[in-house]
Amino acid sequence: MSFFTIGHRGVMAAEPENTLRSFLRAEREGLDGIELDLHLSKDGELVVMHDETLDRTTDGSGPIADQKLRRLKKLDAGLGERIPTFGEVLDAVGPTLPIQAEIKDVAAARSLAKVLADRDLLDRVSVLSFHDVALIEIHNLLPQARTVLVAGPSAHRDTFVGRAQKVGSTLVSVELRQLNRAIVEKCGAAGIDVMAWTVNDERDLALARTLGLVGCVTDQPGMKRLVEATA
């Protein structure tokens, strides 16, 4: 695969983000994988949502961590969709579809590691985070797990490559507008590939290719077709 496309929270430009509807749409559109975000509910369930609060994407309010799963399941996450658990996403999409699971709540790392081990998902699921401590915990619990350090402006710091190496990442995901050739070359010299978020149009894609990236996260359901059409 010369340049892979990952559906951002499914395909959030077209469907309610981080819902089964969105993930299934990404799969139907032929994207090479999906990206999702993980928090823990009050009763310790891995729930799929980007924000730490319910306000923006559901008809509820307040922190996810204050609600048990049964209460969270009563909320509307858009177009009648419910907040899915990580297990529900795994069961809904195809059994070989690659998944990038981003840890938003550091406390979710241990729970995620258990699911990955119990369901033998290490070849299918990559673990992403902005939080080094979460990736270090995953790496310590599951040395063979694929970890991906996520970064925005911090990618410019001299410590970035060292951070990626410390958490065991051979792939990093960096905000497209923060990337330049120097960052990509520095990562490449250390054996680390670079992908970008978020690539949503032909101009973004052209930049990603010029920089020599291996893939991208996208909000757009048609990005895989655009990649193929412009190859």
C-alpha cells in the first residue's frame, strides 16, 4: 500500500463522529482503516468518544467519567446513533479492518491493553495518543503492540524523535499544518514513518505526498478514491 487512508472518527464530514454509522460508512467507502477515540465510563467501560464531556456530540452534558455505561447508552450521539463501546465497534466492522485507537483518557490504557490481548488484536489495532505516559504503559504491558505518537506543534521540538522511540513508535501522526521536510527527514533517519491529520482535499493530499508521508487521517469519505485517481 503506497499511501493509506484512515477514516477520522469514521467519516465525520458525512456522518456523526465516533458512531457505528460513521465507522461502517468509512468501511463501505473503501478507506484503509478507521480511527476512533477512547474514554472510560464511570463503571470502567471503554467508550468511543473524542471529548471528555458529552456536550458537543450528544444531547447529554458533563464528563463521560461521571456516567455509567447504561446512562451513556440513553444519549443521542447524532441521527439517533448511540455512543458505542470499543467492543461494539470491533464486532460491527469487518474482522480485518485496521483500527487506530486513540487514548484520550490516560486511565483507559490498561483496559485497552487487556482487550487487545484477550481478543488477539495486536496485528489489527494500533494504539495512538498525545500522552506519552499512556503509550509507555501500553508498550510496557504489550511490548509487541503498535504504538503511534500523535503531535501538533510539539513535533518541532528536538525531543520529538526521542519521545517516539521511548514509547516504541515506528509511526507518528502529526498535524499536517505543522509538518515540514525537516521533521519527516529526522523521523526517517530514525526509522520512523510519518502520517498526517487531517487531509481533506486535493491540496492537502498533494502536500502530504510532497512531504513523503506514508498515509493520512481524513474526514472525507471520498479520500481513498481521490488517492487512487491522483496516484
